[in-house]
Amino acid sequence: MGVNRDAMAVREASAGYDLQAATPAVPVGYKQTEVGVIPEDWDVMSLSDVCRSICDGTHYTPRYVPQGIPFYSVENVTANDFENTKYITEAEHANLIKRCKPERGDILMTRITAGIVGDTRLIDWDVNASIYVSLALLKPNNLIESEYLYRYSRSTAFVRETEKRALTNATPKKINMQDIGPIPIPVPRNPKEQRAIATALSDVDALLEGLDRLIAKKRDLKQAAMQQLLTGQTRLPGFEGRWELVQAGDIGRFRGGSGFPNRFQGEVSGAYPFFKVSDMNNEGNDTFMVAANNYISESVQKQIGAVVFPPETIVFAKVGAAVFLERKKILTRPSCLDNNMAGYVINAARVDVRFMHYALLRKKLGDLVSTTALPSLSGGVLAAMEFVLPPLKEQSAIANVLSDMDAELEALEQRHAKTAALKQAMMQELLTGRTRLVTPETATC
């Protein structure tokens, strides 16, 4: 069953609706329950009610072998990766599954973890594996569809219930087995409705997974293009001739930022944005530095002697652990930098700034830091970096190709974000029964 966009549309009236919270007035055909307002023909059941058993894995660490039977742990669930596992022997596996045997249709749940208690994965493949004590295994019975229970277990309401029952003073935190069974689940009485909800959410997950694969593929293609185009291994049509080997200091200059006294910080407007290393994380600063947390006036700039860097300066961290994050951004307007940052002002007559930005992205500045207690980059070491440059027009053409690839990636990532937001809205609607895919009048098993 595909996603019906009309049926999936999130009602404006339901904005902010919480799976656990009651609405001020209970609509006709609905009832108030411990999990919030749900349809009258739904029930609230516990996990124990809808599972024929709930077990955990082995309480001891088995002997691992290079090849054998897969042995699942928390890491496999959180990464959704069941290919890269540890292995145990057939004999040890035969002993462990007497206690807790994973089967197709079961749900794995993290219960002892430094991450999220209650993270889940549906076993939708023919499985022959054992599990560690850090995982619980939910075995749905005939009162609930496995896929529906799995989709509900991915909701914020389910995770909130597991986290609420977790022993947060334990290291790592955990939920005891006896506290898993009482977790409440809203369950449509009609299996057809359970299947419809699960299918709709599964369709959106499939779309997200497809976008993930496409984004990963496009990123790999971009990395390959950068390797080929920025080194001259592949030439764009219409360009020929030799490239020039230069040092960074030959085509520009590096300069450190300025001290930024606390008393001048906190202004939200002014003649110059005053960027700190933390501003590189600001929304909108993916490639170009457009959003600053601090600004200064011209008089303050002169008073503290802050260096003003011109537009198209390439900026990066030059002191501390932030150097190893390898973030390089481009200024869009005259700006100041604090003394933990540096700027590379290039000669625009010889170098296209976007070409040099892509070239710098391939350089690991962390490999150039001094060996002192506090990692730092010196201007002399930076100036000695070597690059190969084609003529300026070819630089611009290469930068345009890579920029187009970036734009395509950004569009895909925005589409992914919107689809993920749609999925969350759908879960709020479908898993509370606010939107019905099967009406009570026509519902039949």
C-alpha cells in the first residue's frame, strides 16, 4: 500500500500534538487513555500482552572466532548494520539459543547502552544468530502485527517510556527486564489497520533509505571528481596545457585573527561580524560564513586593533583541537576573526577562490600542526603547502563543476530533511489514530 498524500496530510489543528498528552477535549469516537487520546476501537495493551515472550541475551561474553554464527550487540542495532558482526562457534550458539532464539519477525531492543535505551530493529530476514545481554528480544504474538509494533517502537512515545523506566544512575544506563513488559502500546483491534499503518510508515522509510543511498553515491562521485579535476588527472573539455606547481605563500598570504575582549562581545549588529571558531557550526555557514554571533562597530575595531579580512578570504581554525576538524569556510563580507582562527587571502589575479577552497579541503591541516602541548598552525608551514594550478579560466570551470555537485547534494539533503519531518508528522497522526487509513465502518479482518 503506497502513501496516500491526502490521507497523510498533517492537519493544522494537530500541530504540536503529543503521543502522551491529552487534548483539551476528547473528540467523538475517541477516548482518553494513559497513552493519550486514541480511537474507541483501539486498545491500550502492555508489551507483555502483545508478546509471547520477552527475553535478553547471554549474560557472559562468549569466545569470539573469525568465522561462525553472528553475535549481535547494541552496536549492530544502533548502526542498523548486521553484516559487520562478531562471531561465535556453532556449539556455543546452540547452547545460547536455548534461552533466547532470534527469529524472523522478532524485534531487537537496546536495553543496556551508553546511547538510547529502547532503540529497536525489526528482524525481517531469515536469521541464525545469538544476542548479547545488552539487547532484549521482543517476540510479538497474534494480537499485533510485528511491523506495526516495530513502527510504534520507533516513536518518541515508546522511547520516552523506555527512558523513563531506565536506571539512569547505572553506568551504562539500562532498563531491567521486568520493566520492559509493562510499557503501554496503543493497538488497533483490526489487523488490517495495523498493517495499513505499518505499510505507510514503511513506504516513507524506504524513500528515506533511497535518499540516503543516493546522497552517499553523490558524495562518493564528488570526492572522485575532486581527486581527478583538482590534480589534472582529468581535464575538462576545451582546456589543455601544463599546470603550475606553486606554494601557498606564492599566491596568497596567511594571517591570524585578533584578540576579542569580553566587554566588546555580544553585539548582534555592527560594521563587521567578528567570527569565532564556534561560529563555523552556525546554521547557514556550511561553505560561506554568513551568520555570526558577534559584531563590532568601526570604532571598536580601531580601538582593539582587530584585523579586517576582505570578502573571499578562506578561514579556518589555527589553534586547538578544532584544527583537526578540518573546516574551511569562505568570508562573504569584510569580517574580523578571533585569535584562534586564521585567514588565507589569495591573489585573485592568479587564483579562483572557490578552486582554492576545494583544493584546501583536500589538505589535512591537522598533519601540519606543531608538536607543542597546544596544537597550532604556523604561517611558515602553511605558506609552504604545495598546489598545482591550471590557468585561471580552467580553475573557474573546475570550481563551477564542483559547485554544481555541491548544489545537487544540498538539494538532496534538504529533500531528506523534509521527508524525515513528514515521517515524524505521519507517526504522530497514524500511531494515535488521529488520521485513520481504515475507517471503523469499513474495517474488516
